[in-house]
Amino acid sequence: MDFSAPLVLENARARLRPLELADFEALQAPAFDPEIWRYTLAPAYTPADLRTYLQAALDGRAQGQRYPFVVIDRATGALAGSTSYYNISPDEQRLSIGYTWLGPDFQRTGLNRACKHLLLGHAFGPLACERVELETDGRNAKSREAMRRMGATEEGTLRSHRNTQGGVRRDTVIFSIIRPEWPALRQTAFQPFENDTRG
């Protein structure tokens, strides 16, 4: 994966483009609902937190560890949140999708599913991945259900896996989608977006 390339992915519902520090002002509107950050490893409850979050994402890209995108809602043109590729392993043909958050107005609207369609399509297409992983805090029932609904397989729980907010050690639940599953998922869970891909 070329971390220096300005990767833009788009369908009728969502547009993903590289995250920039200049997105700070526009991302403040969707960012400051505490529920967004309840289960995240790096919360952004305040403007200072958000600036730190964005800088960490950009540093990850500069170091070749993470490719962060800003999520644009094509229905309104508004910046809705962010998502990333990370844990990218070209030799093992796998990566993870995560660091995903959307403002409350954009949740349960189909925007997250549209973003996952773009990211999975690019991962199994140009990036030639065999496996895409997703993970979430074991307490985050909403996220776990969203992953199941998009057709990801729950593989198991890594107990006491990571430090998270408030000095808690969280259990991490791992989901995956593998290449042989993608053609069917394109025609089921992601079918509404299949004829609308523009990037």
C-alpha cells in the first residue's frame, strides 16, 4: 500500500478521502457526543482531544502504520467522521478496518455500511487482501451487531487484551471477512451500493 498516495473512494452514499489536519474545524460538529467515544481506545471528548486524535492518525500514516480517511456524507456534503485502514500486512495479504466513528446524525443511516463497502472493495480488489479484520470492545454490543449484520464472522474474544479508558483492560472481540466470502456479501449485505461505486 502506498501511504503517500491520495486515495479517494466513493459511491453514491459516501466519499472517503485522506484525513487532513485542516478537517479539524469541520469535524468538531459531529465529534462531541460522548457516546461516540465510550468504547474507544483514544477518545476525543474536547477540541484538544480531537486535535490530538487527528495528529496521531496523521502520524500513523507518515509512519506507514495507518491510512486514515475522513468520511463525507454525499447526501449533505458534510464531514461525518473518520475511519482507517491499519495493521496492514502486505506479505500476509491482510489488514484491519477500524478507528471508525460517525456523528450521531449519521449513525443508523446506512453511511457506515457504505463506507465498509468501499473499504472492503478496495482491500479485496486493488490491495489484493485475502483477509480483512475488524475488532471491537467486548462491551460494545452496538458495534458487534453492526459487524454481524454486514456479514463479518465473529472469530473469538481476546481476553484482557488492551488497556482502555479509565484504567480498564478490555476484552477485544475479533471479526473477519475473507476473500471467498466477498462476492456473496457484495450481492447481499452490500448490494445497495454495488451499482453505485464511483472510485
